[in-house]
Amino acid sequence: MSHLRVLDLSRVLAGPWCTQNLADLGADVIKIEKPGEGDDTRHWGPPFFADEAGEPTRQACYFAACNRNKRSLTVDMATSEGQALIRELARQSDVVVENFKTGGLKRYGLDYDSLRELNPRLIYCSVTGFGHTGPYAARPGYDLLIQAMSGLMSITGHADGEPGGGPMKVGVAVIDLFTGMYATTAILGALEARHRTGRGQHIDIALLDVAMAVLANQGAGFLNAGNVPQRQGNIHPSVVPYQDFPTADGNMLLAIGNDGQFARFCEAAEVDWAQDERFATNAGRVTHRKTLIPMMMEVTRGRPTAQWITLLEAKTVPCGPINDIAQAYDDPQVRHRGLRIEQERYPGARPPASDGIARVVSTASPLRLSDTPPTLRHAPPALGQHTEEVLRDCLQIGPEQFAALRAKGVV
């Protein structure tokens, strides 16, 4: 995708997650940021990056999660000169991604209708909380709010009456992340359509739409059977046993998805439950969950986690430890797959004193393509790190013109 240019007018997470996917696949992603401030997530800390001396900087780690492989260009879009620069970049781009409120870019002449006049082949992806139509279109939308409104929080957390019971958000901004992935898919679909039609199009991606879609089987159960699912902690509503279990030294996770796996678990645990008609089938185990699970917990407490995992893996019973994030990154499979990556922010040079950050660590793209794998080109950039480079290479702006724009605060 190195032949594609993406103009990233988005910030925080959903939009940047989308554009990082495209950047990892090779697209030239130019991230537009406000001079002196930049993306909100540059300031969302602690935790903060440490400089070369190990001292904390004022730059938040959050930004590194979703801005790899991009070039940062600072432009003040509130100025007419800044708007002209962005319009010219859009004229040369294949994709624009933005997450302003509905209608928010029209006053700058950077909305879809305005940019389509300059570039009919442009694919313009708008990410909002509620979409560009409907009674909530003008409302701002945030991941936590959408988790609540979509019903996701109603099915996440321990059941009412249990310790810690009550609605609970997911531990990461999962709707933002899903929205970024759906936006990536939509853009790739629009690019494929452009091969046939020669025309771009507008993509309207809403967090609420995405949240409703990813309710998946829980949504399907309501739509087709009228079942309103409730919070059940770590258990699965339709599969048993599929949850955490206590061990002699902690906890483990069993993900037994079929009757054969359950029979092999019983063999390893030296119990005869697979011959009990109450437990021989998954439907029976779901019906008799309240009887089976306490019996299993009594057995699993008899061995430490590592011993259970060794025993069950030998019988191909899906199981694993419940890691914290440090343990997860230290897992041999995670290390083997190279999921922790380090990049130099200023290759071949020392970081400027105003930055102080020499290396940035992030998680590798999970996309594994045999012929065109993701590439590493740019570390998550410092604010405005590539401003002069982009204006020179894309818009042929020379040193004198650049100095004048910088003096006026346009860039």
C-alpha cells in the first residue's frame, strides 16, 4: 500500500487506530496536529515516557499505542493558510480520516463535499459517536458512554448480588478499537470499489453502530429469542465449562468448547463426570451448571496452575494461566511472535532536548501477510517532527516559505 497517501485528521483512539492499520500495511499516513498541542493522547498520563536519563518527560505513553508509522505535520486549521495547506494535501491523497463532530469541518472547508470537489477519487471516512444522521447525530460520543448505551456494560462484570457486582466497562476502550478496525475494513472496501468506478466515497462510521454489531451472539439471542442477557462474570452463557477456576496457587482459565474436550478433562482429573448424563453434553452441562462448577472447583484446587496446564495441554484441553500484562509480554509465545517492538524516534541522531525520547516501544501489528507483511518505518512521532519534510516533499514548500509559515504560527 506504499502507493497510497492517507491524511489523518483524527485524534485519540478510534481514528488513529484505523490509520495505524493502514500505515502498518505501507500507506504514507500524514497526521495533522495542532501546533503546540497535538493529539489529546500526547497529554493523557501518567504513565509518561522516560528520557535517555530515565527521567519522566511530559509525553504520555498512550500516544504510542496508535500512531506508529505516521509522519506528524503541525498545521493550524483555524487559519486560512492552514486550511489551504490541508486542502492541497487532500487533493493529493487517497484517503482522509477524521473524527470531528458532525458538521465540524464544514466551516474550515474540509468536509467531504468540499474536498470531493478538489479530488473526486478521495475516500473520506468520518468517525463519530452516533453517525451523521438520526436524533443523536450532533452529540459527542465517547467509548465509555457507548459501552453504557449499547448494553455492553450490562453484560460485563459480576452478577448483581455477587461481590463486586454491577455494570462494568471493558478494561480497554474496546468500542474505539473495534470502530478503528471497522473503519479500516470500510476504507479497504472503498479502495477496491474505486478500482472499478474511479470514484471515491464517504464512509460514515459510528461508535454506537459498531457497539451494537459487536454484541454478536448476545445481540442475536435477544433479537431471535427475546432473551435479555445478564451479567454472568467470567462464565459463558451457552458453553460450560468456559471460565476461570481456582487452583492450589492461584487461578487458571478453562475454555472447554465441546464434549470431547470435556471427556479428556475428566480423564486428566480422574473423575467420571463424562459418563454422567447430566454432564455428558454441553446442553446438559449448561442446564446443570450450578451443580457441575462447584464440583470442578473442588478438584482444580488440588493442583497448582502450572501442573494443571501441563497435564491438560498433554490432552489438548484448552487452558491457560490468567496473566497480568507484564506476564503476558513475557510469555514465550508472545516473545516468539515478536509482539514487542522497539523503534528509534530519531534514527542515527540524538533526540532534541525538548523531546528527550530516543526509543519508543509498541506492540507489533497482528496482521501476518506472507507476501506483503506490515513494515516498520517511523516510530510514533514527536509533535510536528515531519512538518518541514512533508511540506517540502508533498507541496514543494522551500525554506523561506516554510520559515514565513512558521513565523505566522500556521505550522
